[in-house]
Amino acid sequence: MAVMKMKDSNKHIMDAGKYIRYTPEQVEALERVYNECPKPSSIRRQQLLREYPVLANIEPRQIKVWFQNRRCREKQRKETSRLQSVNASLTAMNKIIMEENERLTKHSSQLALENQYLRQQLQQQGGSERDLKLSRRYANDAQAALAADRSPDSEVTGGMPQQLVAASTTTTTTAPQIARDSSPAGLLAIAEETLTEFLAKARGTAVDWIQLPGMKPGPDSAGTAAISHGSTGVAARAWGLVGLEPDKVAEILKDRSSWLRDCRRLEVLRAFPTPNGGTVELVYTQMYAPTTLAAARDFWTLRYTTFLDEGDLVVCEKSLSGVHGLPAAKAGNDFVRAEMLASGFLIRPFEGNVCSIYIVDHMDLESWKVHEVLRPLYESSSVLAQRMTLGALRFLRRLIYESPLNENAPRGAQQSAAWRGVSRRIARGFNEAVNSFADDGWMITDAIDGDVTVAINVAPNASSIGGQVMPPDRLYAVGGGVLCAKASMLLQNVPPATLIRFLREHRSEWADCNVVLDTASMRASACGFSRGNVIGQCPVPLVQSAEEEEFLEVVKLEGHASGQNGVVIPRETVLLQLCSGHDDNATGVCAQLVFAPVDAAVSEDVPLLPSGFRVIPLDSGVDSSGLSRTLDLASSLEGGADIGKFPDESGCHLRSVLTLAFQFLFEAHNRDEVATSARQYVRHVMASVQSIAMALASFRLGPRVGPRNVEALLLAHQILRSYRANFASDLTESDPGSTDAFWHHKDAILCCTWKAMIPEFVFANRAGLEMLETTWSELHGIPWDKTLDDNARKASAAEFSQIIQQGYACLPPGIKLSSKGRPAAYDRAVAWKVVDEEDNAQCVAYMFINWSFLG
């Protein structure tokens, strides 16, 4: 009976525990622990009972259940918040689409009416004056109806061309002339004119827009974009939804230098309010040049901020020219004055803290002032869309994603936002090195040597060292400074992303290990001047998205430095490396690899001297060449417009401009030495990149049976290098080091690895594939032993051991079987061990000389 009572008592306690009510003190204690650790271990839960006396009467099991329920509630709350945000976005999109449908219905009715009267006019031979006036009246009515429509044009349709209406409208009325003077009334008149022009572009009625492929509207999309067709200059328009207040969006986008890395400086020189509550500003803007072969651009514009009657917020901007009494901002010696046609952004608020934004960028970048080969950079609306218009939408979405108020952001998003500030400094420092502006203290040396330009800066300011203010002694001693060696060249048939990915993954292929500078006299190491290998790449947690492929990582280089009395001192260099565009082959997207040496402990005040590469794609027109080579543009600019053009050959689809810039420190006593070494180093890098580009191009344009990836290209380089090391001669004597000649070598070359004592084919040149009667895609599936006769099968293990121990072997004549069992005889064969740059064995290569099929 006593046992039964105890069981009933325990059962009562457990039942009561299922419905336990926590006191406010207990909830506060549990919430405090939850904020520190949402999922405590069993040991930690036991500690809670001792640390918090208010929890003493709660069983550990109940504490576990409380944390489970708390995590579930948190998950449900976040999901509810996410669904509410998506619902608000979908509601806004639905309203926009309904308005667009109504506008298109009116548009269709007006066009049908106009078409009807035009048909009547065409049916009448000669036409009467009465019918002509009637036709004009209906055409004018259609034009007025379209102008009165104020709903934004949908990016799904991409805008309706107005050529038909414009062609049929022959009114003789002239637009009223506005006063172009520097008075507030005159500037306000120019602002209203700019507003009218901008709204016509934003709503799709003034420009024939063509939507960029692959971009669809949606609550989780970055937005849609369109580019102009047949308009003056280059123009791009983008649309998207953002979860910010309109005033906040306007504040962010007006500060162009904070989100556009191509913007060097933006200064408001004058501002005054307008009677309707708006603001007129006079703005001077400077933009970086993307390459060393063209001058930077600047703009002198009027910016108008106002609210429309329906509550939409508009910020529009246009270049000022011909304004009486208003002195234009003087362009610097390093800049070319460009023209900004009516541009800006239209923000429409919706319920749920969501607003839609239309961004229009329309510019005339004075492309006729650059070399003909580079003009596609300044005449491509796709480049403008990717770098500026869509860049604004991506920045807004990333800002919302990394905001502390975003409950759905993953852990570490705020830390990633801080690292983006570092990446921005690296990108800005590289832009400053490429442009080397005189107002930052840069001076071009007298000894300009053809392909490489050397600039020095004896008093670098915050801009020239990545935007960080610091005392000079953090960088160099008195009398020293910063030196930049830079160059540009044209690449053929090499995708920018592929080249940058190769340069990042195989630093030893382009970094010169033989150029060693005495680093004892410098406070920081110059990039690439120390002999070393990559010993580690540690990605820094930057937020990545499908819209922007960019990451920041830490690279450690193990090298050697020269100490006193010629003693070699082991040394480790740490680089902060920024890589962007490595997985993005969209039109107009550039790829770059920029790195800066830092101390092992990265701090906010660390000086940054970025160096690296930038590859910008050009157009792919019929004037491109099929030549698998690179050209030095710097030396060809003096030859006139015809230099840099290429013959029209088939097979070429890619052209791009590669710009590289490397920065070094110098002191007063070694300035000339550093300049000479820097020029030599950059030339070495250019030659290495040129060889890599030619190899990538030859593989890309090679036969379809051949390899098409970077790994195969790297293995081909290793095969050639290992052959030269073992036999003291080049495998491709006619063209040493050429992977193209290696691919077309007359003798069959086969490579295999031994995994668990089972040989496996990994590579073959064209002759090797012909000997095995197979293709590149089917090579890996062919068993090694099926290609050997009985004698070769018995001797293969001994031959492999000899190759591994000795490094190479000369083999007697024999028979090789194809995948179809067809015998092929060869006079002799040689085999050698293939190693990488660190002497690690990769595979064994066999070359069968003078082979032919039997029978």
C-alpha cells in the first residue's frame, strides 16, 4: 500500500510539472541565459539550478523543455516576420502590376484609335486636308493621354516604344524657353525641366528600354534592369522593392560615394529650398577611371529633391551647361568633363514599410576622347547598369540584410558589415593607385618606360592609402614615400572570371620568386618582393549573395628576407585579399583580385597599400579578332587609331582590358633601386599573365574533345615543367612552354595516377586520345589494364616504382591497346613523374613515340 501511494505521489508531481507556471523572476533568469546560449548543454542546465536560486524548485527536464519551447517560439516569430515582409512586398508588386495593366489598356486603346484613322488616311489617295487635320488631332490626343499617365512603367514589359506616336505627331508648337541664369528662379526652372525629363525616362515613355535577360521581379529578387536602345549616350534603368522608408532611401542614394566604389568624391557646393518644399543643390562629382589608359570623369550637376502630388519622392539630377552667371566647377587636370543627362530615382511608398524604387542613370561619357579599343567601356549601357544602376539596388538590399533590426539575418551579419568597410578601403586604395591623382600627391617619374608607368608619392594622404588617416612614420621614414608601378594590356578569348580565379588559386604561376628586395630598410613588405609560397587562405566571413560574388580573405605567405651580413631570415607575410567577379560572367561585370600586406593582427588603423589586377570585359562585336594572344596597349596608343585593331577572324568572342598596379614603399636612399625593381617586377608579372592568358585561350578555343577547365590547364603546365626538369629539354621545342603545342604534339601522351595501386587515366593530348580511340569526356572511364598486353601488364608495377624513385624512365618498344581493343605499336616510350610547384607528385606521364595502329 505504501508503494502504491509513492507511485501516485510521483505521478502527481510529474503531471503537475507538465503545466508548471513560471514566475516573472524565473522567466527573467531563463531569458537572460537564453540570450547568452539558446541551446545549453545538460551540464549547463544543472549549473543553472545552482547559479539561480529562483530556479531551484524546477526540474532539469522542465528547464530543457522550456528552452525547446523558447527556441520554437523564436523560430515562429522570425518566420512570421519574414512572411509579413514578403506579403508587404507582394502587395506592393500586385498594386504596381494592376496600375501597369490599366495603363497598358489605355495605351492599347489609344493606339487602336490612332491606327484606325491612319488606315483611313492611307486608303484615300492624296488625302484631303480635313482628314489630315483629323488624323493629327487624334494623334495629339493619344500623345497627351500618354503624357498624362503618371503610373510607373513595369519592368516586366520593359517599356513601350513611342516611335509610332512620335512619327505621327507633327505639331508646330514650341516648348517655352526657360530662363538659364544663376538666380534661384532660373535654377528652379532648370530643376523642373530636369524633373519632367527624368519622369519620362523612369516611366518608360522617353527611352526605348530593353530588359536585361535573367532578371525577374519578385520579393526576394534584387530587381530588374533595362538598358537603352538607340538613345544618346548610355542609359540604364532598374526597379526593385526595399524595406526602408523613402527618406532613408533618398539619403543613402544621394551619398553616392558611400555605396559606389567608382565615385571618388561628391561635394555639394550650393543648396537652397524651393517653394514646394523641395531642395535644389549644385553638386560636383568625381569618378575613378577603371584603367590606366583613360582619364577619370567628373560632373557638374544640378540635383533636385521634391515630392510629387501622389506622395512619391523624386531625386533627379542633370549636368549644368550654358547657365548665365553661374561659373562651372573647374575640371582638374586628371579629369575629363562628362555630361549627365536627366537621371535620378523615383521612390513610391507602400504599406508595410516597403517602397518601390526606379533608378535611371543616363550619361554621355565623352567616349570619343578615349582610344578606339577602349570605347566599348564608355559606350556600353550594360556596363553602366551593372556597375552603377544595379549596384545601388544591391547596396540597399545588403544594408537591410546586415541591419541589426533584421531579425532574419544570420549570426555574424553585423560583423560582416564591419569587414565590408575594410574591403571598401582596399578597393578605394587600388583605384587611387590606378589613377594616381596629382591632388593626392602623386607624380609621374621622368623615366616613363613604355609599357610600365611609375608614379611616386612622398606625402600620401588618406585617399591615397585606402582612406585611412595615419602618421607617415607608420609607413616609411623621413624622405621616403610610396611608389606605384602600373600597366594595362588587352586580352583575347579569356573570360575575366576564369583569369582572376586562376591568378588567385595559383599565385606561384605569376609571382616572381627570384626578385628579392632588401626589406630590412622598409617598415612594411612590398607585395611580391619577398620569395614565398602560399601556406594558407582563411576566408573572412563576408556576406555573399547570388547578386554579388565578393569575398575578403586572409592569405599567409611563407618567405625569406635578407638580414644583416646576407643572412636569410624566415619571414611570414599576411595579405588581406579582396576577390570579386570570380564567378560572374554577366555582361559588363569586371573581375578583380586586390591584396594589401598587413600585420598579423588586423586593426582599424592599419595602413593599406593595395595592389592587384582588374579585368574589364569589352564588347564582343564582329571587329574582334580570333588571335589567341595579348597586346600591350600602352605602347600602341602612340600609333594612332588603327593600332589596336585586329583582323576579322572567326572564333573570337571575348576581349577584355587587364589593368595591374603594384605599390611599394621606399626611403630616401633607395628610391631609384625600388623604382627599378618595381618596374622589373611588373614586367615579369605582365609576361606571366600573358602566358597564362594565351594558355587559357588556347584551351578555350581548342578542339571540343579537349579539356576546358583550369585544372587541366594547370596539369599541362606541370607536365611540361616536369619534363624539362627531368630531360633538360622542352617537350614542345618549336614553341617552348606552349600548352597549345603540347595539345597538338604528334606523339601520344597519357597521364595516370595510382590510387590504391589501381592506375587511372587523368589526362591525354590529342594524339593520346586518338591512340585510345576515345574522347576527353570518356577518358576517365577507361581501365588502365585494358590498354596493356600481357607483357606490359607484368612489367607495369616495376616500371612505376622506377619512375617514382628515379623521376623518369626510358621504356622499350611495345604494344598499346585502344578502348576498342585495337593494337597500336610504338618505337619507344619515355615516362616521367609530374610534380607541382612544391614538388608534390601529381601523376605519371607516358609519351609513346612514333606510334601507329597495326593492321
